[in-house]
Amino acid sequence: MMAFSNKIMKITPQNHHHIPSASMVEMITTQLKSLQSALQIDEARVRIERSLTASPPFKVFFHLVTPGPDVRAGAADHTLRAALLKAFAAVSDKIDLRHLKRARRHAVTMVTAFPRRLRPRENAPKPQSRFNGPR
């Protein structure tokens, strides 16, 4: 894996009906910096919502601006810490899926032409359909 930690990431927090504690803010920045080793993150938009009427009350959304498609994930739970951990797990899963897709795409070798021994014969009889009988 490539390390992208030398790039400075801009973190934009958005808080709705809740101001997180300093320890939660520190946890968010630490987790985001740990993700930078797997993916170059130019900007991280973090939205924390607390609903006074809905259950679960805490919702956390991440929008990571990256070269290529952006990574978006969110989670909800009854405590802010649990919602943050679920959202980070979702972001991590999306980044892992992106790496797996890229590896799978690069691992596939394309066959441009059949070798002579596998090329279908021109005078070979065509297979019959088992439902319609011979044509």
C-alpha cells in the first residue's frame, strides 16, 4: 500500500444540536489521520447530528474528498461514540472494497484472440437447443 500521510487534510466539522467533547474531536482527527495511510484524503467533512425526538438520537456522516470518487458513509446509534465507531467502520469497509475492486481489475488478463487449438471450427455442427429440437 502507498502512504499518503504527507498531504495535509482539511477537516470540516458540522454540528447540529450537539457539540462534541474535546476527546471526541481528538478521536475523529486520530481516526481520519489513520485512514490517510490507505487513501489520500484532501478534505474530510464530518457531520454530527443529535435528534431530540428520534431514536437513535445520534447520527454521524462522513464525506471524504479524494482523488477519484469520494467516499461517503454514515451511521446512527444511541451514543455518539458508538455512532462514530460504526461510521468509521463503514468508511473503512468502503475503502477496502475500493482497493479490492482495483486489485481485481488489474489482476484480470484479457484474452484478445483464441489460440489455434481452441478456435472453433468453421464447419462444426451448431449445437441444438434442447427446447425447440432440430432446426
